Amino acid sequence: MTTTLEAIVGDAVKTRRPPWWLLLGLLALVAAVFLSVAFGARVVSLGEVWTALTTDSESVTSAAVRSRVPRTILAIVVGAALAVAGVVLQAVTRNPLADPFILGINSGASLLVVIGIAFFGAATMPLYIVFALAGAALAAVFVYAVGSLGVGGPTPLKLALAGAITTAAFTSLSSAILLPRIDVMRVFRFWQVGSVGRAENSDTLLVLPILLVGTVICALSARSLNILALGDEAAAGLGVHVTRVRLGAAGGAIILCGAATALAGPIGFVGLIVPHLCRQLVGADHRWLLPMSAIAGATLLTLADVVGRVLGRPDEIDVGVVTALIGAPVFLWVVLRRSGSRA
Amino acid sequence: MSANRTASETVRAVRLRGARRARLIVAGLAIALVALFAGSLAFGDPVYSPADVWRVLTGQFVPGASFIVGELRLPRSVLAVVAGACFGLAGVTFQTMLRNPLASPDIIGITNGANAAALFAIVVLGASGLVVSLGAVVAGVATAALIYALASSGAAVGARLILVGIGIAAMLNSVTAYLLVYANEFDLQRAMRWLNGSLNLATWDGVALVAVPFVVLAPALLLLSRRLSLLRLGEDLAAGLGVPIEPTRRLLVLVAVGLAAFATAATGPILFVAFMAGPIATRLVGHRGSPMVPSALVGALLVLAADLLGQYAFGTRYPVGVVTGALGAPFLIYLLIRTQRTGGSL
Amino acid sequence: MTTTLTTEALTLGYGDRTIVSDLSLSLPAGKITTIVGANACGKSTLLRGMARLLTPAHGRVLLDGHDIHSMPTKQVARRLGLLPQSPIAPEGITVTELVAQGRHPHRRTFARWTAAEDEIIADALEATGVLDLADRVVDELSGGQRQRVWIALALAQQTEVLLLDEPTTFLDVCHQVEVLDLLTDLNRSRGTTIAMVLHDLNLAARYADHLVAVREGTVHAQGTAEEVLTEHHVAAVFGLDARIIEDPTTGRPMVLPLGRHHVRGLRDVSPVNRGNHHDAGKVSPAS
């Protein structure tokens, strides 16, 4: 809490020029998009990318480029959603370690999708989304309740532990359901690692309105989240409905997590890395932090996907694995940096 | 003086009241374990009479039973008991040392290291048997050492051990999931069998793999248990009472990780046994005295009972780890409700 | 009682940060020493260092002339006790059991519990007035009762020297006095050498045989309360303008912070005029 306070005070003193960072972020995103359509099993040049995207060229190169467009779009959408959700979850729980993956929200979405496939015959994207959203909400409530047990309320330590243990519990429930159903397992095991490789534009389009709703809710909470950073009592004193803001913003974040998981499976650590990085760049004001994180999250996930494709050639490494390998060290860095304070 | 005598008698009475109850419950747990163990040998397809089981155990030849009880059920049940005891001891050690009932070795990264290594051995190296087991032991201990090295500088080591462990666990879990996705059909089945913790392939070799370390490490842990209970008072106070904090913590981690790693190597991760055994044992015997022996007994009972349930209670045969794993969520809810009601700390 | 605890040119810190530097101090045997200082001046660190919880970067801590870091820790624990600031009781533990933990340094690994030890625990419970709480669970006690239980634990340890880090935090004024009276009883009846960090200057002055004022990791002044609590020293150590008067009940010095308002004859003192000590900003005057 004090760090956020300091950050807010610090902002007033030194100007961080957030608009410029935003612009720079957008440029980085454009570069990442270019890399994403250019790299892969077959590397193509800038000119060829342009030809492929603007003409109806039937060449192999053009086809390769065009086949990479859906996954690029998906990476942008999911990356932005997860990063925004991460910012909001960190603010709402006042917990620097909050991340949809660490908090087990993904695992809830996965569990209910398994249940949907196994018991309700769900086989289409709209149904996946319904189950994923319900699961995300269920897991969020559950983790928060477990994490608030005992003295001192939901500390970062307890929430992280509750998330880990809930993930383990939900995952083993999933495997209990899957084990006797070999056919479901074959479909589902690809769901256990987040990936953008199976993207379909139609699916993305379907989920987009839901993501927009989540984003709007989060964006509307930006100012209240700034005040919430001062502590519940101070915020209430400044006229913020603490519970209402919390529930609303967390709801927005859960919608984003659930929808993103429905599209791409569980992708960890984007919601953790990006907010921390962006806070260094634009400060702790959520009105800048949210858009900056959205752009940075999209960029990060697009790049992580490119890295996974390049390193895994001729096959590919799923983007969920790449973000975990990048993200876990960042998580450790956050933990170890806070060494003085008792977590 | 007479006032003092009554005072010290009060103290004695309070001290003994808990101890007697704890002893009774430990005895009860031990009897239940023996009964369940005997039941696990007799029950199944076919069901043997206690007399037949006894004859097999005493080395007489009984047609059919000598093989099924002596060669199939006996190693399986022994493995269940020993591995369960190992998980129970490792779990309660971590929970007590870190003063957090959620901090069990299967949550904070140690088992995850063993899993990732075993899957790597199965999927990438195509290995099986002892190679997989040893890989799991080495990786489990190495993961613990890495977590400890990262977390153990400066103050608040306990909290950082947990958080660093969670971070490492999350990373290792994605590696595990990735290996699963790219496993071929045959390796996938072996990998899943490993991941779900199973006693199906119990052999006397497997029993030896975990029994030998158990015989060495469990007494070591009992020797450390008084220091462990002092650590519950917080590091400063424990140090003030003459506990060498850092060496004690290192020894405890080493012994507990050894127990968890060898047990995992022999059976695969039997999820949540380490997590549940300690709190259940404490609930039964109270907070007095050492939770070690009761936790080991509860761990053994859990694994044995879950294995029987998994084999016979459902239409499909479930591996033991799936049964215990499925208990995880309800157990968390139970903890939630109990803490809500009593208002106590977790 | 002749046990002495002294520090020799002690330097302590966390990582690269030095908190206590080159500090030499001797606790008078059989007396009560209180340590005062502004927030973050190093007084708690000093106490932790004296209790061997921190390894010195330089210098030594000597218990009767022996370096405590070269003695077996259990042996130190038989002679030197520590009560940290706001310790946490394990869930569900009873008062008796908690106090019994104080016997640890005196017990061998396989020793059975003896009647003599029950008596020592009973004594500790009785001396701190918590005997009638013997079978209560510590979590359920009030703050004042709990603090007495912790002191009973320290008593059961039967050490010649006892160090306490702010034993009165989170207690209301009535319980503060009660705890300090209890410690004084101990000192008088058993001759225990006591050193404690206290926040409240007036209580520190009242209960100290020897008062130590710490500023920026070194001893700024030490001696009797009268010698240390002068307007000059209070200004230097706390950055606080204060008047010192004699406490009409004890005859000890009493600190009256001036502040900028409500002071007769000093109306409208501007911040600039009221003594410009460089660390005036971070001072929280004693209550």
C-alpha cells in the first residue's frame, strides 16, 4: 500500500510523460504484429507481407502470412485482456502478486469447461464461454474466501497460496472427470496449456463483445481504483463506495479472464509482468496504467507467440509455456524485491 | 509451600490432560490403520478370509491367495502405508515450520519438480522404472534446494519460501503440461498414470525405494520435533530459547523433502495427502505435543483408504491420487467453514 | 548476581545497511536498563544484536566476558532470555504449555518431564498472576493477560539477564504500568538484569535504574534518568523541544513536549523558530 502511495506522490513530482510511452507502446505493438505475421516455419520479408495482406496473391508465402493473421489477432486481444485484468486484480486485492493464473482463476474456467464438455456435451464456442465465465467467477470467489482466512485478512502470501492450492484442487478434479473419458481427454489436453495457435477469427469475433464489456467496466473503475489504493478507510472517507467499486472492478476483470481463457486456454503471468512493467513507465495512475497495460500486454503476448514459434521450429512451443518461462522469474523478482517487508 | 504444591499440581494436571487424550487417539489411529491394512489384504476379487490372509502372512502356502495376497495386495498396501506416512510427515513438517496450514510440499514446488523431471524422463527420454524414480528424487531435492537458496537471504524467510515455491511450481507446471501435450499416445498413458499417483505397479522394489529412506529419515524428524515445535513461537523467540534457527530449518527442509521426494518417486504424486494429514491430525489430537506420529498415521490411513475407494467404490478404477486430489476442494471448503465458525486463525 | 552483558564496538546491520555502528554498552548487573530513541534509530536492532539474533559485522557481545557467538546457543539461552516485540502464540496452545516451552534450554533431548519443572512453571505462572488461566488457550486471552503469559515464559527460562523489545506495545496505560511493575518486582525479588526498549519516555524514566538514549545507531547519552532526560538531550535525540519537570509522584524527570500550539506564553511560535534539528520531521513525541 505504501509503495502505491509513494508512487502517486512521486507522480506529482516528476512528470512521466505517459502519452509518449503510450505512443511508443503502440509502435512496439505494430512491430510485434509485423514479426508475428513474418516469422514462423517460413520467414517472409516486409514486402511480401504487404503483398499478402493487400492483394489476393495465391502464392505459398501469401498463404503462410494470411494463416498467421488469426493467431496474431487472438494474441493481441488475449494479451490486452489479461494485462488489464492483472492491473485491476492487483488494485482490487491491493496485492502485487495478483495474476489470473497465480490466483487460480484460469483453473476454475478450465474445470467448468471440462464439466461442460463431459456432462453437458458442450462443443461450441458460445457454450465454452458460458462455462469458462462461470468457472472464472467461481474460482475468484473461492480463492478470495480461502485467502481471507485467519488473522490479517487476505495478505499477498495467503492469496497466492490459496490460488496455488485451488489450482491444484481444481486441476485434480478435472483429471478425475477426464480419466475415464479418453475421448474428452484427447480434446482437452490441448486446453491445459494456453495457446493462440488454434485461433479462428469467427471465435475471436464472437468473444470480442464480451471482452469489450469487461474492458469498459475496468476503464470506468480507473479513478476509483486510484483512490482505493489509499486504503479502504481513506477511500471511504473520500466518498468511494469501497465494496461496490471492488465488486464491479473485480467483475470486469473476471469477465476478461474467463473470456480470454475460453479463447486461448490458461496463459499465465501476462497479468503479472505487464502491470509491474507499466507502473515503472507511466506511474500508478490507473487512467494511464490501464491503456498502457492493454497495449503492452498485447505486444508481450504477440512477441511470446513469435518466440515460441521460432524456438520450437519446425513445430512450436505454446505461448502459455513461453509466458510461464518468462513470467516466473519476474514473479520471483517481485517476491524477492519485497524482501524487507513481511509478505 | 503448600500453596505452591497445589500450583504445581495444577500445572501437572493441565499438562497431562492433553497428553492422555493425544495418546488415546494415537492408539485409536494405529488400531484403525492395522484394521484397514488387514482389510485391504482380504478385500477385493476374490475376497479371502482373515484366516487365509493370516496364513499367507505367516509364510504358509495357500493356493491362489499366496500369489494374490502375498505378491499383489501386500506390496501395494505396504507401499500405501509407508508412502502415506512419508507424505504426512513431510506435510506437517512444512506446515509447522512455515506456520501456515496451506504450505505443504505439494503446493510450494517440491513435488512439482519431481513431476516435471519424471515426465521429462518418460516423454523425452522414453525412460521407465528406476530411471524415472531416481530422476524424480533428484529433481525434487534440487528444486527444494533452489527454492531454499533463492528465499533464504534476509528476514521473513518463511514467507518467501512459500512465495518463491509457488512461482517455481507455476513454471514447472507449465513445463509438465507442455510435455503432456506433446507426448505420444503410449507415453501419454504412462505419464498420466505417473501424474495421478498410482499404486497399481507396486512391487517390493518400489516398497524398498521408499521404506529405506523412511526408516532413516522418520526417526531423524522425530528427533527434531521438539525444535520444530519451538519454531512455532516465531524465529526470534525460538532463537532466544536456544534453537539454532538456520541449521534447524535446513535439516528440517532436507529431511522433509527427502521423505516427500522418495515417496513421490515410488508412487507418483498422491496429491493433498501431505496437505490434509497435518490439519486432520491436529484436529483429532489437539495442539498439544508433537503432531508427527498422528500425522504419519493419518497420512497412511488416507492413502490406504483412498486406494481402496479408488479400486472398488466406482465403476471405473481410479488411481489413488485422483481420489485424494478430488478431496482437496471439499477439504478447503471444510477449512473455510470451520474457521468461519470458530473465528480462529487458520 | 554478577552476570554482565556488554557490547564492544558493536556494528550491526541488514545486508549492506548499517543500523548500529561501533556501539559499546554495558548493562549494569541486577538493574533495569531502559533504552529509548526515535523511530528507526537502531534500538530494536541493538536489542536483537545483544540477544545474538544478529551476527555482528564488527565487534562483540560479551556475556560475563565470553563472546556469545562462540558459546553453544543453548548455553546462552540458559542465561540470557529475550522477549521479542508482539510475539505470536501458536494456535490452540494453552498457557501452561506455552510457558513450559521456556524450559527448553534446560532440557536434554530425551529427558522426561520432572516435578521440579512443573514447580518452576507454577512459580512463573504465579509470579505473573496467570495461574488461574493455566488451562486457557492463549489466543483467547486479552492483550494484558497475554503479555503476562509471555513474561511467564521468559521467567520459566530462569535467565539472569532478560531483554524485552517494547513489552508494552498495544497495551492500554493501565496494563502498561502493570507489566512494568511486574518486571520491576522480578528485578527486585530475583535480581534479574533487565534491559528493555520502551517507547514512552516518561515510563522509561520512571522504571529505569539506567537509561540509555540511542541516536543514529550509537549511544547518545546514558546514566540515570536525571542525567539523560535533559532538554538538551531530548532535543538532540528526538528533535523535540520539551520542558523537563520533576514528576511529583516519583521525583523522576518528566518530559513535556512543547509543540507549536496550546503553550502558554509561546503562542504563534512559527515552525522556523522552534529549534531546527535536522530530523525534526520524523519525530513522534511520546504519548
